[in-house]
Amino acid sequence: MKLKKSLYGLTASAFISSILSASVSAAEATTIKPTAATPSQSKNSQAVTPFVVTKGKAYAVCNDVAKYVNEHRAFFDTMPREFFPRRAGKFSKPKKKPSTFNRYIQVAFQALAYIPIPFDSPYGTSWKSIIKDIEEKRKSDLAVTEFIMDINNDGVLDKVLSASYLIKSPYHFWSVVNYVLNDEGNINLAFKDGRVSTGELFYYDGHSFRYSVYDDNTDIHIYENFPMYRSSDRKKIPENMTGLRNYPAVCGIQSKKNRNN
């Protein structure tokens, strides 16, 4: 079975890893651009086989994402930090403002405060190891932004801080971690689930989705961001249950080359 690297589904250990992998220089923290990994970092930089929808063929978003990838294949194959533009057809993204490494650390540590982590331990992750690793990796290519969007499609705009950074080994891909904030700019504890999520956020026809790439840029999954509630009835959102529900991917999009292997 081929090992898969997903930008979606953040377990406690994966969440801690997002802290351990992140660092930034003061200059790099001031802005974010749709930069890409170098062509040598993409094994599929010469691939010309088109992407097709293998799951979710009945959904317009799945077909339009596959079409958009094929129309911008040269850019896609460079493994860009951000693939979707600010606005193109039914695709759009919220206007972002640059934030800082210090803001990222502040928010990330607030979220980590609700995970039991020992201060010091000879086994596994500890607060001391997290801090040490951050100090050692401050030159990695991380960018932080803040913006407003309806992240869970409940009709209410949310403050979001997003951090993206390059995972260099053994895979080269951009990891994106999103944090829902309250009005004061701190981690939003009112979000009962999904206050931390992963994947590039975008709108399709005014609806919020997340985009993730698997298997060295040849397997794409799209997740629709539903409001959180315990019932399977999507028509009614119970009171006081703010959050982002983790549903399975609504789209599976693969290159023919990868699909036939």
C-alpha cells in the first residue's frame, strides 16, 4: 500500500507535528505569495496525463476542479503554495492580510493548551521539545495570513488565521493549517469541533471547501465544510453547536496515470 500524505484530518500527534515543522524568518513572515516548490521537487513535473473525477462525478465542484487543474497543469505540477487564485469563474478566495510568526505561535500554542502534553519527557513529544524544535527551524519557509470567511457554511463569517509551510522530506508539499479565531483574535473555544483544520481553503459558487493533495501531487481530494451537529439531518443546525464537521471527501480527482497503477 502506498503511503499517503494528507493535508486533512488533524490528529493530536499531527497537530503537534504542525508546530514542530513550522518556523520562519522575520522577513518571510510579512507576506504570502503563490510560490511553488522547485520543479526538481516534483516527480510529476513532466506529466501530461489529464486529471479525471473518480469520486463525486455528480457534483459540479468536482468536475470544475478537475477542469481547472487541467487548464493550469503547468502551474499545478510545480506544487504551488496556493493553487486557487483570488477569483476565477466560480472559484474565489477571501482577501487576506499578512500576519506574523509571533501571531502563529500565539494561536497555535493556545490550541495546543487543550492537548495533554508533558513539560519534559524522555519519550515522545514534550513542551521542551516543541520549543527547542521551533528555535532550530526558524528559517523554514512559513507564511501566515489572517482573513474573514464563512469557514463552516453556517451563514456566519469567521475570523481565520492560516499558516502554510513546506514539508521537505521525504515528500515535498505545502502543509496548510487553519485556526478559527474569536472576536479578540484568540483561538475560538466556542467552536466545539474543527477549530483547527488543514488544507487550502477556497469558495466554490460562494460555498466553503478545502483542497488537499495526496501521493506526490497525483491524487486530489476536496472536502465540503459542513456546520457541526450530531444529527444526520443537514436541514437543521441545533443551537449552541458551532463548529466545522469533518465529513469524508466529496471529490476524488486523479491523474489517469496514477489511477491505472
